[in-house]
Amino acid sequence: MKIIFYTIFICTFFLTGTLQFIGLSSTMFSYSLIMLVCFALSSVFIIKKKITVNSYMIANLCLLLWIIISGIANHTNPLFIINYLSYVIIPVSIYLLVRSFDLDFISLKVVINILIIIQLPVLCLQYFLPDYILYSQKLIDPLDRMFGTFPLSSDHFLSFFLIINILYLGTKNSSLTFFDYFIIGYSILCISLTNSVTSYLFLISTIAYILFFRSNIYIKIYSIIISVGVLVFLYFNIYEVLSLLNKPELLEMTNTQHISEGTAGRIQTFYYVFTNKLSIFGRGPSSYFNPFKGGFQLNLNFSQLLWFYYDLGVMGVLLLISLIGSFLYSLNITTNIRIYLFILILAYSFSSTIFDQVAFMLLLNIFVSLFEKRKLDNII
């Protein structure tokens, strides 16, 4: 099982981006990896004859049933329904894979550090040679070209990986080593080269959280006062801040003109969809984005939260929240980390689609398992 795990890890984070660049279908590659995982899990089940049943598995079963119900209610093409089941199959497969064996703490950290160190040289090439996207067999938006060795246009997931690793290093009980500081600083530099505003904000909040976590009571009080002051400053200078982040459209969230123009951002689109009509069943699986034609119903926005609401209705949003919550509560990690990770995952579910992404789900499962192992073993 470990061989399959590291095979998937290497393929996902070292090879997929290159293979996609020369024309490999990301969907077919992901399905191939998941089929490998399912084969391995079937072998484990035959040997152990044990089925994992917990709140997370039940939440996924509810999502599966609701996808079918929504599809039937909206007379959706059966192929769309089957394709949409990937939002259940991929997360469950990765979850069971990582939980099926004991992670080698030392070996895994070595592999993670190697993956981090490789990113900066690749990001520098992608930054200083922007025209490389012209040679790609897959369309790459110039804003999404800073994805390192990760799958194409996965700058969000690269940043998520670096941020959650910073969180893991910064919240350990012992003092940080020189190498820890090096990796944190190196990761910050890598994130600064990406174009993920969500990641910039969570990088700042993660560093603030770590400083708060490692400080004494007096510094904690001082930090709270400073944080309140910063929030007040942001409130009175919100336009300048959003302009600096190149997100001035957030101040025009209710302007539906951007919808018809096809230039609306995620927040504007979500506001429009949510206020236009409260939907229980949604419009059916794969309604917002047609995976077979590559077409968007509204604006070109990748967002799990937005897609679930548009496709599956209010229940889709509730199921998404319950999936994240049940996943974190199925693991024995500290309450503070659990709450922070819930906010982090929910934010990335708004910024991108996550449940059908092997890279995101694999990283998430690896790090929550490391957090759990740290607590159970009481290690540094």
C-alpha cells in the first residue's frame, strides 16, 4: 500500500503538470490514479474484511444520494450524474488510502521538504519566462501560470500545500529549528510568486496564528489589540486595500451587469445565483460547468461552493459544509487546529473546486494525518 501511496504522490506532484503540458487529459489521469487506489483498497478489504464507517463516510453517502436525486429531479443526462460522482469517489478513495496504513513520519517529511525545495526554481522559470504557456497543449491562463511542479494552473493548491506545511511546522510543541525557519521563509517566498489572493490572506493569517500560538499571555493581549486596530484600518480603507489586491470588483458585488458581460468574479456570481432564486434541488449535476464540452453556464469561475449551490441547491452547500466538518471530526486533532483547518478548507472550496482534485485531497489527508499522529504520539 505504501508503494501505491508514494507512486500516486510522485505522479501527482512531480509528473502530472509536465504530462498535462504535453497534452495528457487531467481527468483521465486522475481517474487512472483513482482506479489504482480502488484496486488496492479492494485488495485490503479482501484481506482484512473491514469497512470504515464514520460520520465522514455517511456524509459522502448522503452526497452521493443527493447527486442522484438532483439529477433525477432535473432530468439530467445520466453521464453527467456519473461524472459528478467523482466528487464522492475521489475524496473517499484518497481518505481510505491514507488511513489504510501507518504513515512513515520521517520519510514523508523528507519527501515533503524535497517537494518544497524544488518549487522555487520552477516558479522562477515560470515567472521570468511567461511565454512558456504558448507551448502548452492545454490552455493556461497567464494569471494561473505559477503552479510549480503541481498540475497545470494549480497555483491555489501549491499555495495551500505551502501554507498547511507552515501551519504544521509553526504549531509544533518544541522550538523551531534553523531548518524549520528556512522552510517557512522559503515557502513564503514561493507563495509570493503565485497569483492567489486567497493564499496571500491565509499566509498572513497563518503566520499571525503561529505567532499567537507561540507567544506568552502579554504578547497575546498585545496581538489582539493590534489585530483590532488593523481591522478598523481595513474597514476605513477597504477600497484602497482591494485595489492593491487587484480585487476592486468586490465592492460591486451587487452589480449584475458583470454577469451579463461574463466578467463577474466568484463573489459577484455567487451573490447573483444565491439571491436570484433559492434552489432546493439545484439545476442538476454538471449544470454550471459541462465537463464534456468544457462550457460554463455563467461566468468562468471554478468554485466548489458555487458549483454545488448552482448544481445541487441549498442541500449541496449544507452537504459541502458537513463533509468538511465530519472529515475533520473523524480525526483526533486539537480543536484549535480543527477550527482553523475548517476555515481554510472552506475558503479554498470557494476559490476552486477541491473534491475532484487528487492533489488537494491527497495533501489534505496527508497533513491532517500528520497533525493526528503528532497528537496521538505526543511528538514534536
